[in-house]
Amino acid sequence: MNIKVITTNEGKNHYLQQVESVSFIHQTDAAMEAVNIYPEITYQTISGFGGAFTEAMAYNVLGLPEAKQDALIADYFGEQGIGYNLCRTHINSCDFALGNYAYVEDETDTAFATFDISRDKKYIIPVIKKAQVVTKEPIAFLASPWSPPAFMKTTGEMNHGGKLKPECQKAWAQYIAKYIKTYKEEGIEISMITVQNEPEAVQTWDSCVYTSEEEMIFVRDYLGPIFEEEGLEDVKIFVWDHNKERLYERTRDILKDEKANRYVSGIGFHWYTGDHFEAVQMVRDIYPDKELLFTEGCVEYSRFAQANAVQKANMYAHDMIGNFNSGMNGYIDWNMVLDHKGGPNHVGNFCDAPIMCNEEQTDYEKRLTYYYIGHFSKYIKKGAKRIATTKYTADLDVVGFVNPDDEKVIVVLNRTSEAKHITLREEQRYAKVTVEPQAIYTFIYQ
């Protein structure tokens, strides 16, 4: 039986390239350098992969020539693309917008008669619709607020943190419900929301702070009940949506309330404070009924300006493998497309993205991170299950899956400067493979 081998290796100019397949040897004597695969031991179900439709992303796409717009969308969502089917967008503005905006600016408009998504209709929605046309399956959408409108906040502004006014909690929940219904009228089903992007961060851009108790109360007494009243009880509510180092205690402190727990479908997390894979595993073990979504991660220029392409790509694959091995269900990258500066961003918080436009806005470049993400998103199907693997060395990152059609998908990352030999072994058969340095591999077989 042949094993299909796909690799990305910057040093050899291989990008999601299928190389010579290898065959299983039906013998039982393999012991050294083993990467063991146990398909009968299954873990969490995979919900999908994708990135974020921000205003900055959409602005960049729409600034390209039309043929390039279509090609770029196809690279993410088309038949030959990397299979994105799980995407995030923002409620009101975020830092990767052209400026602050809200759908209601008039604080006297308590009925939201002036609720207006024309800004989204100019940028985000047209690009989402382009993706919907070419995608192989419907895209599942997660929406996150960075800040309520300024008049609902204690500080009177969207930037620099502040809190939701207690007297505005019901109105803010109704506002989120209005957003979901308005997007549905545009043909876009928002099936998941997070309560707040990064609720413990006071940022120079759109931000709003919640303690664990405040987030719990908002879900329990306002957002959950309003969703029920508005016929939106099928929309999943995710909490936290911040870094992994506090993932466990934040989850614990919110879900200890039985009523809040009933409304919460899952927990979102980011990567900006390091691996903390153990925190993901703890939440998976203690709350097995909750979905775990990676909702944002990118290479920040403020922290990793000197990182080369391989280092950035390794950051992605290492984190994805660690999170999957710890129980993550789905993965959402941050901006899918940025300009040559890493924006636009209305406070200059420039970052990297898997696809970057050139300075003239006439073309775009797929970065190495795009291909590394593709080693997962292109081959691991919605509904796949993670399967058990073991490995002989910490020098390799390894994760395995079985697709709904019983196809096995094994991803192996070598972040070292030396080639590694592996014996890919499943029960009574094995295959000898060389994993080149600074390269990623996807092995596929029935």
C-alpha cells in the first residue's frame, strides 16, 4: 500500500508538493526511530480551519485587480486551495480596520432603528460572498466584538479598554443578536460568537475588559436569555477568546455557574503568551463536552520583526500540532491578507499574514506560513478525528487524524537543522521515511 507524501521545504523550493510515495512493508520487526500510529484510539472531532475576514483583509482583497481577487480567494477557498471552511469576523471595528466604527452611533436610539452595517457591506461582506461562491462546503462563521459602541462603555470610547456599562448589558446582548440577524439577511449565517476579544487586555485599539465574573454574568443573565428570546439558541457562545496561560482558570470560573455553563458551547484561545498546551489539555479533560477553538494567532512585527520565513512557519505548525494533540477542535488564523506593511491597522499594530499584497497593490505573495497551514487544512476534513500517535524523539512534532472516509493523515514537522529518519509504523506494517531539516510533511494513506 502506498503512502502519499506531501512536503513543504523552503530550502528545496517545495511548496505543498507531492513527492515520491513510499510503501508499507508488511513486517513486525520495526522498533527504532518509530512514529507509531493507532487509528483505533480516537479523540476530539475536527470542526475546520480558516482565517479572519477583517476590514483590513477585505480592503486589501478589493484593492487588487479583479482577476487577482478571484485567484486569491480561490487559493484559500477553491477546489485547488487549502480548504478553509471555518472563519472569524468582527462585530463593530477592530484594530485591523480603517478606523473605529459601530453599527449604532446614536445613544438615544434604544430600539436600534439606525443600526447600519453599510461599512461591512462596502468591504467585508463582498469578500465573504466571493468566498461563498467558490467554497466546496458552507463556511462556518464565528463573530467577535472588540468593543461595544463608545456610548455603552464606562470610558466613552472604543479604544483603551474600559468596561461595558452595567445598565447597557441587555442592550449590548440585543445589539449582538441584531448583528446576527442582519448578517443572515445578507446570506451569511453566524453560527458562533465569542463574548469579547481578549477581555483582559487594555489595548490602544478597540478593547473592552471583563473579569471572569462579569463575563459569566453577561452570558448567564443577558446574552444566553436574549438569544433564546430572539430564536438564536442554536448560535454557539464561546468564552475567553484570549491567551492560553489563563485558559483553565477562566474556563473554571465561568463554567462553575450551572446556568452560564448551560449557555456556553466552547472556549476560544490565542497563542501570544506561548505554548501552554497543558492548559488546553486540562480544559479538554475537565470539560469534555465543550468545543475548543483557536480563534486568533499571528506573527506580530512588534515582537518578531527579525524572524525569517521558516521560523514564522514553524511557529504556526508547532502551535497547531501542540494544540491538536491537547484537544483543540478547530483552528482560525488571524488576517488572511495584509498589505506590504502588515496593515492597514488604525493604530499601527502591523503584523504578518499568510498572504501579503505587494506595494503597488497589483499582486500578492503566498508566504511560507500559507503552505504550512495548508499541510493541515487541505487534507484534514471536517468531521475528522484525531488519532493516537507516539514518537521516538522530541525533535519532531507529530499529530495524526482519520478522515470521515477512513483516510489517515499524519503531519510531521522537523524544526531542527538535521534530517531525521522515521519509521512510520501501524501495527503489522511500517515505512521508512527521511524527514528533511526545517520542513513539514503530510503523509496520507488508506
